[in-house]
Amino acid sequence: MSSSTARIGIDVGGTFTDLVAAVPDRGLIVHHKEPSTPADPSLAVADGLAAILGQAGLRPEEVAGLTHGTTIGLNAIIQRRGARIALVVTEGYRDLLEIGRSRMPSSFDLYAGKEEPLVPRNRIVEIPARLGPGGDPVTEPSEGDLDRVAARLRDSGADAAAVVVLHGYTRPAFEENVAASLRERLPGLPVTASATVWPEVREYERALVACLNAYIQPLMDDYFARLERRVRGLGVSAPIFISASNGGSMSLRSAAERPIETVLSGPAAGVAAAARLARESDIAGIITFDMGGTSSDIAVTVGGTPELATHTTVGGLPLILPVVAVNAIGAGGGSVVWADGHGVLKVGPTSAGADPGPVAYGRGGDRPTVTDCYLVTGLIDPATFLGGRMRLDATASAKALSGIALGEHATPAGDATPDRSAASGGGAASGGGAASGGDAEELAAGAEEVAAGALRVATAGMATELQKIMAQRGLDPRRFTLVPFGGAGPTHAAMLAEEVGVAHIVVPPTAATFCALGAAGADLRRDFARSLRRTLDDAGAARLAGVLAELSEQAHDWLAGQHGGAHDPADPVRLSVAADMRYAGQAYELRVPLPAGTDLNAETIAEAFHAEHERLYGFRDRRAPIELGTARLGVVSPVAELPPAAVPPGTGRPAPAARRPVLLAGAWHDAAVHERTALGVGDTLTGPAIVEQDDTTVVVPPGWSGDVDRAGNLHLRKA
């Protein structure tokens, strides 16, 4: 190659760090899995990057961009191991975090404890700074006030601080000036202004956004510095981008300033890749199914655009930033299989994790998992797991599962009161004759029965959650296509599809490293917001138009900064605008998309709201006043298209590489085993069949057929 065209995506997981190199000039996509190094994730990134450059035949200077997804910030929040932070608030609001929304953690448990505040009360400092609801200053701090607050912050020993001024969303510059004054007095102390990060109404939620940003900022700064040092040490000088929670990406500098926007980047990158697949395959609606070792995540995409949520929970704390709407729906490959005191079979919520992992790994694990069930039922081959790099112990799996039939595995250790909300259900744990003797055939039969039952239990739990999620959105899963990825997604996809009535599954070529592929192709994207809180009339419409113009200017300035000021104004840019609105007196607002680049007036805005309200609730109220809540703008700068997988033409009906017995739907079947790399465009196969890749296994049940499209996607269809 004569120029830099390769893009590399990286997704750091608990067990493996996944890398994908996409080289459009060569029509090449290469993937690699590197064992993660939890003590220093950047080490696995560097080792994996060196390996994939060699696999793809790339020189360091031929890399055009590197996009990295990470869960470091998310894990720090969940495990409460972030920085020691302080909070500066308007006088009289010192108990802002303690009071929160004054809601009980559980309406049904009077003894449930609430989450500990992220900042203890002794590190919350009051300042005489306050804005009115219209944005006019009510109280402004003096130089003496700022000196006093700075001294309190210094004495607190805080590593970072956040500033929250009442009604700060109305005039972000006011709050930012307070933060800047404190930075001048405290060199080296990161100070986050809440209205700069996310100027949306509701002080408690806005304060949490600022505190979470400050909480993970020192940790992320340190990691980003090590990451950049290791990447540059390999000779790669290309820009480094970080995956964002909204499915896009941002520069390393932006991520360091606003790390809170990256906390859910891993799952979002996979959904973004699936949305791209849906657009290229002309599929109207998809359900993504990302099944890893601990849990399974689902997201819904309609019209090639992932659905965004503006309210989610991270580590038990509400987060109001836009994130790809991903829901955890049940068990993962490492979820423990067990029986309760009544002999009822359960799956999860406990996971064997990566260490010791499933019993089959041979690393000391003694509790059977979903992966062990795959092995005993023949769905995965112990000799070809991870392309043969890791041999599994099927005998150990069978012995552990037969122990459940014999009543040896009750409540998992450390789970005195298991979470009944996890994927669980009925199913006798007793295994017939296996419970009464030590005969090898009887023990094997008991293991097979428990394994098949556990897979049914896990599937039923997943299906229940999936149907609930779809019903909440008014969607019918039977009208959607399932896109599975992650190490176990393609293995379990057909079982879930049959349970919920989905008749079409699309398995991408690089399913197990799909989140890394999504990172490699992630567009530059950022969302902006500003709360208005006013009635929709001519003046309100003019104010909305003015705010959207300001946000558009901020968006273009941000884009210019992503390339160090080298962004070409001629490059394609997509803007999307919306406003949260409600009828006066309603408790909740609706997100209403608005036409970008057009003159907005009260009539067109009102009609857009009426139409959306009627679509969701079946009526409109023309007499009720409409209230404007928050103006929203999203900006997207597309990156170069990723090359399609290089898949040669097939023979039509490929001969299987082998055959093996598999246990599906309560019966054993003689299944054809195909190698994914041997399947070409136009090849078809019929179930029961197994398609093996070096990083995952695809199960094709009886009554299903499969075919390969031009992009190498494997389409499974139910007859």
C-alpha cells in the first residue's frame, strides 16, 4: 500500500482482547484474540496489535486509525475504585446526593439499603453561586469565596472535583467560569463543570454525570497515557480514537476530557456493527444478541439506526447521557448450572468467570456451566474450541453435570440467597437412573438430561426478558431478524429464536470479534443537549431554533478538534435534531425528531409532537399547551466504509468435513459439521448441522436451512 488506509478496532474483554484490522484497499479483514491482562489492559492491546499487524502484513505507517473500546471506567464505577473526589454545590444543596430522588431502593423490601453516595458529605463544599430558572445570576461568588472553596478542596485531599450550580443548564458558561477559577487556584486538579458535560435539567442526575466523570478521569488519563505510549512504541503514529457509549467514537483527547461518555462503549460498538450489517443487507429491523461469558445483551435496531436511551443505570446510579439502548437478558457461557433445595434446575446468576472458568477448561473449576452443557450435548467440539488452541475436557463436564442429577450441586457457593430474577425456571434436577447408581452409561444419561434441561432453562429466561423488552416498545419479535455475536451468541441463537418465534438469523463472518469490528468502523459521533423549560409558542420556537443553532456550531467545532483541526468542511456530516416535549401537566416527555436544516416554527413543531403522541398513545390534544423540555442535536462524521469479507463462490451444496451426534430439542441427531472457512457465496446447508469457526460455533437445528450471502454472512431460516 502506498498510503495509510487500514483501520484497526480493539475491544478489551475480561478474558480476551479482540482486534480486527480492516484494509479496504486489499478487501481484507483480519481478526485476532489476545488473552487479556487485567493488571494492565494496555499490555494485551500492544501485544495484540503487534500480532495483527503481522497477520495482516501491515507496516505501522499503513495504519490510518485505531479505535479502542474499553470497560475500565465502567468497572471502576461498579467496583467503586475510582478517584477520591470532591463536589462543589450551591449553598443549601450540600445533601444533593444523599437525598437524590427520595425513592426507596425497593418498594417491596423495607430493609433494602440504598447506594452509598459517590461523594461523602465531608467532601461536599458549598459556594454562593446560583442561577435563576431563566438563566439570570441570583448569587455570584466573590474572589474570597473562591479562595475559601479552593482551600477546602486542597485540604480534602481530593484527586478531582465536580461543580454543580443550581439551574446551571440555563447558562453553562456561568458554571464553567466557576470551575475555571478553581482550576487556576488548584493547578493539576481536574475540575468538571456539570453543565459543560451535560447541560440538562434535574440537578441530581446532572450532578451524578459530573461526579462520575471526575471519579474516573484520573484513572482513564493514566490508562490513555500508557495506551498511547505503547502504541507509539510499535511505530504506529495514526490517530487513536475511543469508542463511545452512543455507538460512535471520539478522539483520545475528547475521551480524556469526558471519559463518562465511554463507559458503555463495548456493547455499543457491537450494536453499531450490526446496524451497518442491517443497512448493507437491506434488513428493516434486527435484534442483536451478544452472548459472552457472564451475561447476554440485547438491543433493537429499526431502519439501520440503533435505538438510543437517555436514561440508564451504571453501578446502581442513574446516567442521563445518550447511550445505545442495551439490555442484559440472562445467562452467559460461564453461568453456573445448579439445583435449589427442591431439586429445581437453575442457571445463574453466578458466573464461573474466566478464572477458573467452566469445568471443561481444566483450570480448577468444579461447578458446571452453560459451556459445559454445550460440550455434553455435542454442540461444541472439545478438540476444535478456539481453533484447536484450547482443548476442553468433556469427561469432566459430564461428571460435574451428573453430580447435579445426584444432588451434589445445590445453591452455588457464596450465594446464600440466589437472585430469582436471573435466567431460571423449573425442571427436575434428578436424572432418573443416574441418581441411584454409578454405572457410566447412567451417569452419562444423567449429565445429558441435566445439560439439555439447563439449556432449556437458560433459553426460557432469555426469551422471557426479550419478549418483555419488545412488548415495552410495542414491537413483535417475529417481525425481526436476530443477529448473534460474542463467543456463545451463534451457538445459542437458534434456541432463542425458536422460543420467541424469530424465523431469520444472520451470523456475521467475524461474530466472536464483532464488537472490535464495530469499533474499527465507528463513525465520529457526539450528542449535544440544552434544556429550555418553556412553553411552545412563537417565542419558545424561536428560542429552540436559536439553541439548536448554537449546538450545531458546537458540533462543528468539536468535529474540527477530533483531527487536530484538520477536519475538512467538505467531508460529509449528518446532523439530527430533536426536542423533548409534553402536554402541560404530563409527568414525562416524548423525544420528537425534527427536520434538520429547516426553519422551525411553533406550528410545525407542535404538529410533530401531536403526531408522535398519537402514534404512541392513539390520541392528540390540540387544546392543551405544549411544553418544550430539552433540545437535542447529534452530529455524525462517517469514516471510510469497511471492506466486505472476501468470500469466494461456493459449490452450492458443500460436503461436510465431518459428522457428529448432537442433542437438540430432546433428541439426538446425526449432524453434518461444516467449517466456516470452507463455505462460499451461494452455498446452502440444511439442519441438523454445525458450522465451526476458530472463535465460535453456529448451531443449525432440524427444520432450519442456511445460506451464505456475498458479504459472507450466514443466513439461517426456519422452514
